[in-house]
Amino acid sequence: MGTENPKHPTYQLRPAATPFAAPQSATPFVSSGPVVGSEASAFRPAPPSSQIPTPPFSSGPLVGLEAPAPGYRPPSLGRSNEIVRPPPPPPSSLANGPPLTGPFQRFPAPQFTTTGQVPAPHTFGQPAVLPPTRPPGGAISSPPVSLQPYPQPSPISMGSSPQNIKTGQSSMSFPPSSDQPFSPPRPNVQPSSPPMGPSYPIARGNFQPPFPGYASLQPNTVAQAPGQPDSFSSQHGGYGPPAPQIPFLAQQRGYMPVPPVPPVSAPTGLYARDQMQHYGIAPPIATSQGLAEDFNSLSLGSVPGSFNTGLDPAALPRPLEGDVEPKSFAEMYPMNCSSRYLRLTTSGIPNSQSLASRWHVPLGAVVCPLAEAPDGEEVPIVNFATTGIIRCRRCRTYVNPYVTFADHGRKWRCNICSFLNDVPGDYFAHLDASGRRVDLDQRPELTKGSVEFIAPAEYMVRPPMPPSYIFLIDASISAVKSGMLEVVAQTIKSCLDNLPGYPRTQIGFITFDSTIHFYNMKSSLMQPQMMVVSDLDDIFIPLPDDLLVNLSESRNVVDAFLDSLPSMFKGSMNVESAFGPALKAAFMVMSQLGGKLLIFQNTLPSLGAGRLRLRGDDIRVYGTDKEHALRLPEDPFYKQMAADFTKYQIAVNLYAFSDKYTDVASLGTLAKYTGGQVYYYPSFQSTIHGEKLRHELTRDLTRETAWEAVMRIRCGKGVRFTSYHGNFMLRSTDLIALPAVDCDKAYAAQLSLEETLLTTQSVYFQVALLYTSSSGERRIRVHTAEAPVVADLGEMYRLADTGAIISLFSRLAIEKTLSYKLEEARNAIQLRIVKALREYRNLYAVQHRLSGRMIYPESLKFLPLYGLALCKSTPLRGGYADVQLDERCAAGFTMMALPVKNLLKLLYPSLFRVDDHLLETEEFHNILKKRLPLTSGSLDTSGLYIYDDGFRFVIWFGMSLLPGIARNLLGEDFAADYSMVTLSEHDNDMSRKLMRILKKPAVLIAILTGFYNYTDKSNKKRNILFHDPDDSIDSRQPPVMVN
Amino acid sequence: MEWVLWLIFFIMNLLLMAANIYQLICLADLEADYLNPYELASRMNAVIVPEFLLHGAFCILFLVTGHWFMFLLTLLPAYYNAKKYLARQHLIDVTEVFRVLNAEKKARIFKLGFYIVFFVLVITRLAFSVINAVFDEDDDLAITKVPWYLMLWFALEAMPR
């Protein structure tokens, strides 16, 4: 980069280490921090002579990144954000940037997109002379020089370019020598620089660039009070090279070889040598890197004399990239199944119970066996027709890529229990010289982590069932009035062609109010015949057959029925609901076959068995020890029914619509124990919520579904799954019964160590899902994964997966609300997060003298944020007044089933500004990339925003939005009350564009979207964003800050 | 005829122990996957309420026959049972069996231990009442006047060390 900078032609390389090396070793870097900081004192004028000699070095690839100014926040804040990286190498080494000499590269500006960037052009190495703020364009690099003045920042900057990063990191690791900031060779310049302004930016600039691989760095940045001495000094020390940041394994593995750069700096010091090695060879030298742990830190102290807390909200880490799966781990074990299917809370399994107990986060896995695979990555199907399915004789593990063959291919060793099995004759293949089977490439089950076996007859208790759907529809007055009946009938009708399993699909309908209505759909009829049963105490089925009919044969009758359904009950004045008896009737109809029962429920069950009463009216109960009882099913009838449903392979999906209390807590158990789902539309009005219902119901009916399934997770010796969390019922200690599964369901399990010490190198997990596909085939889907056993707590943290942890936390917390107060459930999460981070801090803080700041591993940088978001999520938020009881319960049931990605999106929804796009100044796909942080600060009253949590869109019209836009989007009535508006496509470009945006993410997200409009007219802004984690962050610090 | 009374106590105690052991076996079977939760629930739930009733009768019988100390002892499990019953948590919940498995087992093991202690008490009392009865029939030995606990003490004293 140096070359690029015209301005700094003069850069000199240092004779790398030499100058520094010895003498100052301890103080090599002065962090730019000092500059930043107001403290002048920090700077020492040029240190001893040693530094002086600075041979002109040119290269500075390391350094030089320029951050484009855009994001930059005015320094005026008084705090600078900085990232502290622990300085890896011992002080002695002067890590000088020099080694870094990378090729000069210019970093593309985009990388810096991060918010707080300063145009920090300077790389440290540069002659101090540089104008503090550089025009964004030029990339500066004067790496070699880096030693000097601002060594610290430089490393970071490097991060921006991948290559550089690596090199930089390794080499860069700076000596933490925090205490003695020394001024770089060009001390003069710096000191001179005004504390805040220019210098400041510099420091920042460097930090900002997000590593590509990584989520943005910014988050890491810490707000720092310039004035504080403590923090200040710590910074110095703190700045480490970014190296640690390489996510996960990188450190251990060593840096990738960097394009050969001549070691600019002579390897004088130890340090230098290390560096050389790293970059030159890329050896994974773990030892030398002992210090290079990847953690980031945040300083939290407040500035004396200021009113602010020391926390700069803009500097907090934010998951604007969405869920980032730990990729490096997948690369390490290419034969593992994709993280779509199985995610471990940490991929490093602790080798002893004592280690496990120091890891305060739950140890476990989140499994989504049928996750949707992108095109080209479908799970291969294997048919073992001739040999039978190959499984371990002892532990019943399915054959997988990690089994090893022995005895010339005649035996295979199970990777889970180490048992030596015979290879069946038909499956035999010779081994080549390296012990691999010669037919390996034709055997997907031996190369892929996920495969599907066609199951032979021994895996069936009965012939595979056809997909069958029974609709149990409330026909009382409120159902008719709200328009629910109409929307449901229309939607079902439109989905008939897309129901899975044609032509075997079975379908049936039952409606109920104070009586139960059955419909004879026999194919020979022209019109369905309605039969009414009013004896609720002794339910019987009026017809043995023809209530559940083959869809393709009776299609005409079904169509006729759905057409007439809304009008059939038009004049109904019935306010009663015989829900319990109707449920029993549905059970009797379905018990022969199983299938899916969709319940549309509008009125609190009031007749017959399963009658429910109004609960939750008594405000005095809230906040007492009895509060949780409101979240538990009141009547054991529903639990019993749910158990029976599961036994007969019936899955229940509940759609509840009531505008009054409808006891979702009781009704939801039906879905909970049958692997179903709860959809809740409070105060349903077809004009407002119709679209959402249509979308959700369509997806429910048409997504690929697996029937009569059971799932088991096996794992290697020494570890055991102890508890399972999600919507399902356990059939035996480890067998999960799932009458129906689809891609939107995930299940979590907790692990525990059975033995005090694990002696194996790695632990294997195998998820096996035995199911009937819609096409009527019995299949076994097998996902296999390997995870290393580690002896080091730091390694566990490095391999942690925030998404899985949060998913498990949310399930534990929701379960906890069923037996404790909300507050206790929230506290439990916070406590565990705090404990986990404190443990991590104890690992590193002392050795790096990072007192007064929070440090956290890269892998968990979003944990506090998501933890906070979780505490503010619907099931856990606030007290009784904050969320309706029904809504809380429904959200709880929903979150218990969500896959990791959807959960994270729900917890931290995306927010886009779209008015620019509508005005055609910006490209469509750019918008989706620009997620905004969820703070009220990101809302501008002249903007139009879309807020998307995966379940609904909220469109926010700023108060001073151009009226033209609103008119185009909403039609002529735009000035009316926004909360009542419906958004539909109007005949103009702008409106079409908006609708296109709304559809696009809907596809990406895969779950449903409803349309709500709000405006800030009535001060609703706060309401919308109320549960967004970041909002109000100023007044309330994230839990973790406690430390 | 006191021994008849003690015989009744003895039989009741045996039944209670049997009920508990049966439940423990069911739970163990479930764990070993010999039983599925549905069968387990139907089997255990069939036993639980009769067991509670029997224990109640056991308890009240002590009260009405004036065995204060024994009554107080039986009050502990009776209280536990009543509490569970009133909270409607006495029956096994099919859907959540595995979650409560360990707690249920522990509770039953404690109860079983309790009944074993009772068993010892009841059987000694039974033995002494039988002895008393036998001696009563034979002649008027002074032994009838000796309270049972003194007899027990004498018996222990007489044992070879």
C-alpha cells in the first residue's frame, strides 16, 4: 500500500526488529491509543535510541488500510472505540509490524462499512506526518514501519484484507507490554497531534475493518474513555494483533502461508522469529501462540466526570450479518453433516467432568433433521436392497463415513462403540493400499455426513401411511364474523393441488360449535352430506368410512364443500364450543391411519370434556409463586389426548384466533406433545391478518412433511444425552416420537459426561430419523458428525456456537417459566452467561492485565446480545401486563420448535431502509445487505423501513416521509389511520417494487410473513421496537456487564 | 386379641411395600425400555390411588387403636401423599414421564425405606402380642403385665454378646 500512497513515499521500514527488539522490548507498541486518549502523558517521546534507527522500509502492507470515512463517528464522543486484542506474544518480542510485509494491497473500501470507522488512513507505521484523516481512497500501508508509533492499530487494520490478516496477525501479535507506551520513533508527530481528532480516527480506523470471515470487527470495539488512565493503559497492552481473531481454529492451525513476502524485518528478536515462521511457513505453532487467544474486549468503566456510562452503544457487537455458522469447523471435518442439521453448543467436547463443569453454558446439540437443503446439496438416497442396512451389531449405529475397515475389508469397526462387525458379502469391497475401500466414490454413505437409506420391511410396523389431513374447524359465531372461516376455506382450496403425496393423500373435515358436524365426502356424491352429532357425552362416528377420503377421488366433493363452507354457517349465532368432544371425534376418525390434524379454534371450549374456564383474570396471582400455573395446561384431558394422538401417529397443528382469552396454555399441549406447532392470531380480522394466515397455512400444508417418524441421537462412549427439549414426546429414554416432522422443526438435547475422563480423541454423534415420506417410502435419514475432545477450556470457548447455545437457552428458559416465575427464568439465563464470560475472563484477564474491561471469545461475541434479546422475547419479557398470557404461551410453543436460524432472526430481526430503493437510487440487493442495528437511533423520520422477524413484516413510515411515497404505496387513503391500512399492490412502480421486496425476503426466510403497518403518528415507534434488544440499551446494560 | 390387630397392620404394611416395589419395578422397566410410557402410566396409575387409600386406612387405624407413636410416624408419608393428591400430581403423566423419572424413583425408594422400618416395628409388636396371647392362654404369668418395650429390652439383654 505504501506504494499507493503517494503521500507517504517516504516510509521507511524499520530494520525491523533490530531497532526495537532488544531494548525496548517491553514497550514496543505504543498504542495509538495514547494518541487517542487525551492523555498526552502516555506518549513518551521517542524512546531510546533504539528506535530511532528506522531503516526505511517500505512495504507496509500490514498496515495500511484506510477506512473510508463514512461510518465514522465524530470523535467528539469522547470515547474512542477500540478493540483490544490480547497481545499475544510476550513483551519481549517487539512485534513489529514489519514482518508483515505483505503485498501491498489496497483494501476495498466496502470492507470498512462498519459504522464507526474513522478514516484512519494511517497505518501506524507511517510517518507520523500523515494527515490524520485521509481521503478514503488511498490505502495506506506502511507496515514495516509499523513498529513505530501506532503499532497496535495496524494489526487490526490488516484484518480487513484476508491475506493480510493472516500474515499480519501472526506477525503482528504485539507485545502486550501495556504499561509502557512508548512513543514510536516518530513520536514527535503524534504527540503533536491533537489528542482527539486526528489521532483518534487513526486508531479507530484500524480497528474497524471487519474481517471478511468474521463478522464485523466493529462490534468488538470498545468504547473507551479517553481520559481514563486505566483504561488507557490497558489498551495499550491490550492491543494485540488481530491475530487472535481468526476465528476458531485458525490460530492453532497456524496461519496460512502468506504469499511469500520477504521478511522485511530481520528476525531479530524471538518474536521476530516467530513471526517469520508463521507467515513464512504457516506452521501451526501453537506454542508460540499461547498468548494469541482470540478474544475481544469491551471496556465498561465510565468516564469520570461525565454523565455517560462508558459504554458506547454503537460500538457493541451486533449480528447484522444474521446467523454466522462456525464454518472453520465444518472445514476441519468435511465428512460431518452440515450445520443445518446438527449444531453443537461447542464443538470441543470437554475431556473431563471438571472441565465440563467450568463451562457454564449447557453442553448439547440442536438437531433439525429435515432442514431444507439448498439446490445441489440434497441428501443422497442409498438403497441397500440387497444387503440390508449396514448397522453395528452392538450399538445399532448406521454405517457412516467414520467407520474404518479392517481385515482386508472383511470387517468394519464401528466408530461409536469400537465393535468389530462383519461386512456382509454383498457389501464387500477390497481395500487399497491406504486402507480405503476401492469403491468409496460410489458409496455416499461412506463419504457424506448425511444420507438417506431406503428402509426395508423390518422397519415398518404397518404399511407406510398415506399423508392424511383432517381439518377440525370451529364454526361458532366469532369464527364466522372474523372471516376466519372464509380465509381458511379459500386457502385450503388453493392448496389442494399442492398437498404432498398425490395421489394417495387423504382428507377429511369436521366442524363444531355446540354440536359436531361430520361430512360424508364419498366420491360418488355430488355434494357433501352433513351429519350432526349432538350427544357430547358419548361421542360416536356416524359413518365408519367416507369421513376421511382420498383427495384425488373425491376432489369434486371437497371443492364443493370448501366453496360452501363459509356460507353454511353464515347465520349461525352459536357461541358455544364443544371442542373437547370434537377432538375425541377427530381422534376416532384418524386413529386408523394417523396423519395431521389441523385445528382452527376460535372460542374457549365450553361444552363436554376438556371444558376450560377463564384464567388469568386474577391479577393478584401474577408475581406470586402460583403465577406459573397459568402457563400450564389446566385440564389433564389435553395432555392425555396429546399422548393418545402421538400413540396413533397424529400430529396436531393448532391455529387459535380468539379475541378473548382462549387458554393457549392448555390447547397448545396438543401441539407440543405431537410434534406440531401453534399459530396464534390474537383478535383475528381477515382484513388485517388474513394474509399472514394464508401464508402460514399454505406453508403448513404444502411443505415437505415426514410422517410417523421416530428419531434417536446416538453418541460415542462416555457422553450421553440426558434431556431433550422441543415439541415431541419421548417414547423411551432416548427415542423421540414425531407423528409428523418438517423442515421448520428443530429439537435440542443436552449432553452430559458419563465418565470422569474421556480418553478418546473425538466423539461421534449420529442422528437417525426413521420416517415415511409423503410418497409412501419408509426411509432413514442419518446425520453423522465428529467432534474433537479437548482438554482446554479456551478451546471449548473457541469452538462454541452462539446460535446453538441461544437455542438451547431459550428452550430451557421457556421450560423454566412453566414452573417458576418469569423473572427467575430470565435471571437464570443471565447468570449463566455472566458465569461463562467470567470464567473466560479468568482464563485470560490476569495474564493480559485487562482489568476493568470485559473480554469475550470471538465465537461468543453475540451471546450477551442474544441473551438480552431472549430476555426481552415474548415468552420471557416483563411482567403480566407486558404480554397477553395467550400470546406468551403461543410464542413459547413456537420458540420451542424453531430451528436456530429462525430463532436468531426472531430474536434479532432485520431492519432495512427502503425509501432510497423505491426512489430508484439504489439497487435492490444492496438493500438486503444493509441491515441496520435495532436502535431507535437508526430510525429516521424521513425514511421508510421494513422490519422483518421472519414471522411478520412491520413497515414503518417515518413522520416526515415524502407524502408521494406514502400515497403511492397505500393508495389515496394514505392519510388515514395507518394502523388500519392494508398494504396491497397499487398500480405504480413504487408499490410494485415494495411488494417485490416483501416477497423476496419471504422466500429467503422461508417462514411466513404478515403485513402490518405502523406509523409513528401515535408514538408507536417505541411499541414496535419495544422488544428489540438494543433499544433502551442506554438505560439498561446488557446482563453481562455485571462483570 | 391384640395380635389380630397387629396381624392386620402387618398385612397392610406388606401390601404397601408390595405396591411400592411394583411401582419401582415398573419405573426400572421403563428405563430399560421394557415398557413404553403408555403401559407404564396405565399400570402405575392403577396402583397409586389404592395405595394412597390403603395408607390412609393404615394411618387412621393406628389413630383409633390408640397407637400414638405409630400414628405420628405414619403421618409423614400420609402428608406427602395428600399434598401430591391435592396438587393433582399424584398420577404419572405420560407425556413427561422421562423428565420426572428420577424424582419419582427417589420418592418411592424413600417411601419403601419408610415401610421397611415400619415392617420391623410391626413385626416385633406382632411377635410380642402373639407371645402374650399364647402365655395368656397358658396361665397368668406376670409377663402379661410387662410392657412390650421392657420385654424387648430383656430380650436384648439376654442375647449373647
